[in-house]
Amino acid sequence: MIIKYISFLIGIIWSYSIIKTQSVFSKKAGIIFKIFITKVSWFTLIAACYFGYKNFSLKYTIIGIVIGILLVNIGFYFSKKLINQKFNEKQILMFKSFFEYTLIFWVIYYVLF
């Protein structure tokens, strides 16, 4: 039972963190990210909620969803704080641009081939 609940929490955290990641990207990369990755993550989040509802009580499912969302938001908050302390604005922008163009390249590559 504990292993099922932990897998439920991991599914919630995994899918919500990918959904939350979309807000970091610019518009051009955000559209590609939204079309190809976020849609699947929403389905995964819904499936995880359904899994929790079918295997646990409604109370434990809601508690798990709230815990997962809080953990992701806290993780993003501290990650943002740590990144802003370690790197200057120019380095962050350069890495973000590199990551966005790499994401666009990989999506186009997998769509075409």
C-alpha cells in the first residue's frame, strides 16, 4: 500500500513539474513545449489522479495532490533563488536560449525522422 501511494505521489510530482516547466520558456519554445510535452503531462496528471482515486480514499488522493503540487512549487522557488544567486542575468539568458533552441531542434528532429 505504501509503495502504491509513493508511486502515486511520484506520478503527481513528475507530471506537474513538467507542466510547471512550460512557464519558464519563451513564446516560441513554449508553443512547441506545450504542443508536444505539456499535453502528455496533463494526461499523465489526470491518470495519476484517477489512479489515486481508484486505489485510495478521496481524502488521501486530495492530500497527495496537494503535497505533490506544494513540493513542485517549493522546488521551483528554491531552484530559482539558487540560480539567481549563482549566475548573472546574461549567463541565465544565454543558457535559456541555448536550451530553448536545443529543445526546438530535438522536437523538429523527432517529428521529421
